[in-house]
Amino acid sequence: MHNRKEYLRQLLHTKNWSATEQEWMLQYLEENDLSDLEAVAKEYFQAEGPEIKDLLDERLSAQLLKKIHRRAGISQPNVFTLYGRRIAAAAAVILLAGASWYLLARLQVKQLVMNSGTQNRTVTLPDGSLVYLEKSSSITYPENFGKKNRTLQLNGEAFFEVKQDSKHPFVISSALINTTVLGTSFNMEARSNGVAKVVVVSGSVQVNTHTGKTNPQHQLVLSANKSAVYHAASKGLELIDATDDARFFRQKQTGVFTYKGRPLSAVLNDLQRFYDVPVSTDSKMEQCPVFGDFNTTDDLQKTLTIIAGSLNARIKKDANGNGYVIVDGNCH
């Protein structure tokens, strides 16, 4: 008994078939299962397609089927009456295999990749939505984004301002979770550390794990100031209040951090988070209230100097020389 796939492959690469080989092929076409022919047909298209790439897949299918007919001794039109249905099925199988490969290999939509590198980067998507990529982050999306769907992949962290389009939900996929929105602003973080987080600033989003389950552990709908956190270890979603996170992202996007008596420790936490530089103070000053507006375009040292001056304090380098500490001040 032949390995049918190997035997089909051998026959399609043999110019002249013997009477035995012809009979075998005719019997094979009589069977209901033509999956092996489909697999070999895919190989044929992958091998022959690049050499005659201007031909349509239908013409390639006809070429392959013609080879089978000729080598099986099916050369007269009246012979088709004997094997009409099976030959038609073979043609359909070959055409399907060819069309599948053709769609995947020939008509595959180009994927665009946007990397932020060592600097934050703003990307305007074809639908008008804005993506603010954090450092060392990237998004991947099709060149025709927005025409049929709005699906992209995120690696890292980004803030999204999504244009309203009820017909085309905006879907962000990552290695851990998927997030679906219609029109909203939110921050999503999905790095390779096994933790993913979505914080909604406005509107609402739906967050799903990859399990397909719809219980609260695997699917959450978030409104403004709410967050979903996913841990790979537990494989579930956790709903938490994210009022402070939402405030941070909202002010970050406006370009101004505004404080009306907020504790110094909380202000320094915002600055450390935004500038990615360690900033701290001594314990006696942590609750000192801070008032003022600080532009995100200013450098960190300028902002710290203003804050320290309002508290009669001074700034110095930390022990590692990488960050800053506000010391020797008072709250009065």
C-alpha cells in the first residue's frame, strides 16, 4: 500500500505514467477523500507560483489538473462522462488549495511596525486614532487599517485616543490580553514580564484574556478611572480603582501637571514616573502640600528647583548619582 501523499507527489513529478499508475489515479479520483491531493496541490502552487506569478490561481489549477488528465490517459471529452463528478471534485480541491495559497502569499496585506526606540513617539493611525508610544514599545498593524477592521498588536506600553467608529471596533491584542473599544482614551501596558494593565481615562473598554471565557475573571468591562490587571501566574483579571492612574495619564496628555495641595510624595511619584528618573524626599517632608502647574516640556531639574524653592528646601543627587532627593525643607 502506497503512502498516498508521497505517491501523488511522485506521480506529479513523473512525465509518463505506466498503465498501473494511470489506473491508481483513476481509482483515487473515485474516492471521497481528496485531502492528500489538496496538500500536494498546495505544494505545487508554492513551487510553481513564483515562477509564473502573473498567472491567476485558476490558470495554475487548470495546469495541474491538465497534467493529471493527460498522465491518467484522460484525453477525450467523452471520457469525462465516466469520471465527471470526481474530476470536477479534483478540480475544486486543486482550485481551493491554489486560491488559499494565493490569498495568503499573493494578497497578504503588508504589516506596518512602529517602534519608539529610546524616545517616546506619537503615531497617527489611518483612521485618525492617536497612539502615544512609551520608550521601547511598538505597535504592528495592517496597511489597510480601518477599512475592514481596526486591529493592532501592542508590545510595551502606549496611551490610545481612539476615534469613534461603531462599525469597526478598535481591538488591541497582546501576548496576554485583548482590549476592545469603540471610542475612548486609555493606557495599556503589555510587556514580557507576565503582567498586563489597562487604565481607562474616558469612555469604556472591554478586556479579555485569551481563554475565551466570559466570567469576570477573564472578561471585564471598564469605565473611566477603572483598571484591569492581568497576571500570567493567576491567568485572571483583577478589577481595581485607578483614579490616580487616570489622573496621571490625563494630565500627561494635556502636557501640564496641576497640583492644588497634593502631598509632595505623590507629586514626586508622578515626576519619577514621567521622567523615568528616581526622585524622593525625606520622611518629614512627604506630606508637605504642593501647589502649582508644571509643564511636561520642562526638564526635571527645573521642576524640582521650583518645588524645592516653595518649601525652603534644596535638591541634591541621590546616593547612586542617578536621581534626586529634596531635603532640608519644611511645610510652613
